[in-house]
Amino acid sequence: MEVLYKSTRGAEEAVTASCAILKGLAKDGGLFVPTEIPKLSLSMEELSKMSYQETAYEVMKLFLTDFTEEELKACIAGAYDKKFDTDVIAPLAKVEGAYYLELFHGATIAFKDMALSILPYLMTTAAKKNHIKNEIVILTATSGDTGKAALAGFADVPGTKIIVFYPKNGVSPIQEKQMVTQAGDNTMVVGIHGNFDDAQSGVKAIFGNKELAKELDKAGYQFSSANSINIGRLVPQVVYYVYAYAKLLEGGEIKDGETINVVVPTGNFGNILAAYYAKQLGVPIGKLICASNDNKVLYDFFQTGEYNRNRPFILTTSPSMDILISSNLERLLYRIAGDDAAKDQELMKELTADGKYTITDAMKEKLGDFCGYYVTEAEDAQEIAKVYKDTGYVMDTHTAVAACAYEKYKAETGDETKTVIASTASPYKFTRSVMESIDAEKYGKLGDFELVDELSRISGVAVPNAIEEIRTAPVRHKTVCEVQDMEKTVRGFLGVE
């Protein structure tokens, strides 16, 4: 069965998977979605005996139907290799009765590695398949993790350049150091005076500039995206939810067909949408628990059916979730509207014009798979401290939002269904926030790398290479710009003045 991709806003003809990956964003500003969600062709029993790489092939071949077996297996082999510090790629840690799906064992110690390790392979393969002569310019906004993972994936990949925008004062010190020390002649990192939503809106505006696209084409360039708006990011994320279920089955933690719940700390909505797609594939998932921090726009949406970004933007200790415009939610809206592109377009116009929209009662009824909880800064810190004190397990600030949301869900519903919590980053990525949560008085005065060594001591987990290599790495990227100068900065890097 061939799966094609169409825009959520309907103006574009259906395209192949490779074409959708290359484009990133549809011409009408919509996001590419599969014309239908396929079903798993193997049983969970069969999948339970497979490696991560084998599982990835079985899932991704269903979505990326114009890639040959040889092409797809080569992409998977290139992505999921020694860059990961564990052969199982995404291990499950059982802590206090929940299963933490550790998605941070890749090169940049965050879950974005799971998809961004393979995206460069998918994109360069797609370029060859579509006879693309232009150099591909990856343009992306980051709230902290996508940027470094994309930079690491695309650095010095022939036929590509990558430009990453991030909020100058809106990421952790470790996140910033990881980005600004990035090597690679084809890389550019730019801090903006603004927040993540400003960066994301600026990138979308550059994508939508038809005149700039023509100028770039003449100069031998074309844009694509490494954000989760790219279907080449979303499809690889579906894999680890299939894999998690299969490994729980293999380990005897669940019976075949038993339902599990999934909790995801959520910002741009891509990671939890991947879990929803896994459920549509046939994975026995019950509730999808959407965990928000103080920027609780998604929590409010699931409570009321109204999405309203007209509120203060709060900087928190879980910065990858500091988002008020959750781009991937559009893919879910399209689906619950019955694949109605006109309705989706109407809602997106309202969001642009008024900063809010309200879904219909019929759409709201189709959100039964989801529920939302939010966690304050104080609760987040308390969760890190409590779990460490009780078990010795140290989690990062984003994972703690999910863990605390799960506790709230259980207290409210009494639901004891076995649950997978998406553990989206290593505690080493947010060392200061994590250590001060455990003991502010003891650790508050230590320097960033002193905290790293102390975290290693108390957790018994070796300092990841991703942290060791930035201890002494020189800063290579010092550009900072205003939001209105983002296009000018891109032009300058590409020499298209």
C-alpha cells in the first residue's frame, strides 16, 4: 500500500514521503500528514524479538513507501549506531512502578536524537530520489534540544547547510554551550532577542517568503526543515513507542494485547502525536497523558476545547516545553475534523488573527484518547527530589513534569494501567536545575561543570561524552540578532544579499 502525504490546509496535491521530507512545510503553510495511517504488518510477539533497528524498519517502511528496502535499511544503519551509548538505543527503566523510556542515549543526550540522527540520511536519500540539484538549507528554530541534535546530524553532510535560531536567554547553559561550540563549515547558530515562539514564527515567515525562495533557487539553494513539522522527524518517533510496548512484552512486564498508558512532557506536540500515531498503527495504548509546565496552553485546550496563546510566556526550568504555539497540534486538529482541510485552515487563520480558536463539540468528542495535566515549577523540583530520595533515580526537569503529571492522573482517576513515561532528556542537560531541586543549599553555589561531576557521583551514571566534549570546546558561533533581522541573517550566511 502506497502512503502519500497531503497538506493539512488542502491546497497542495498529495506527494510521496520523500517529497514531503524535502519540502518540510507545504506551500500553503500546512503540515504534511499521511493520507491514511497504515497498520502494523507484524504481531507484537514477532516485534518483541527484534532489535531497535529491525523495529525501526518494520514501522518506517509502512510510512515511507517510496523508499526501497535497501535505502531505508541504510538510513537506519547509519543513524542508530555507536552514536548511541547503549546497544538497545532506547532502554526502559522501571522506577516506582512506572517504565521510563530513556530517549536520551544519543549524541546530544535528548530525545531529538532519536529522529534527528536519521533525518539527514532520509533527506539526502530523498534528494537523490527526486533528482534535486540544489543544496538543501536546513532552517530551524529550537527551544533548546532540536538545535543541537539537528546540528550534530547535519554537520558537514555534503549538499546541506544548517541554520539554527534559538532564544538567547531561553535555554539552559549546557544547551547553549552545546550549540555555540558546534563544529562544521556548513553550520550557523544564531541567538535571537525573543522567545521560542518568536523564533518559530520567524522561521515559518522565511519559509513562506515566495520571493526569497525564487532568489535562493537561482543561487542553487532550497529550504527544508529539521523541526518536528517535518514528517521525516515524526515518523522515526513513532518507532520508539512500538519498541517500548514490544520490549515490555519481551520482558514479561505485560501480556500480549494488554493496554498501556503513555505520558509525554509536551511542548510542540510532536512527541505525543507520534504516540497517537503508534496507537493508530495498532499498539494497545489507552490514555495519552499530555504533561505541560506553567506554559499550560495544551492543558487548557484539553480541558476546554479552546486554544489560546494570549497569555504571558513563562521561562521555566523545563525550557524545551516553553512553547505557546504547538505546531504539531494542527495535525491532530485535521484528523479530528475528519480530514477537513477547510476547517483546519479556518482555525489556523483564527490563531494568526486572534491568537486563539475553539474547536467544535464534534471535534472535542474525538479527543477521548488524550487528557492533560500541568505541573508548576515547585512541583517539578519536588518530583525530582522525591524520586531521587526514594529510589536513587535522577531525572531531568522535563521528565519530572511527566512523572508528576502521571501522579496527578493516578490520584484523580485511580487508573493503575501500566504506564510508559517518555524520559526526554538526560539530567546532565539541565544539571543546575536538577541539582538545585535535590539540594539547593548544598549545590546552589557550585559552577556548571562542578555540578556535572557531583551529579555523576550521586547518580552513579558516568558523565556523557556530549558533556565532556563541551568542557573545553571553543565558542564558534557568536551571532545574535533581532527577530525582524532573521531573514537578513539567513541571506548573509548564504551570500544571497
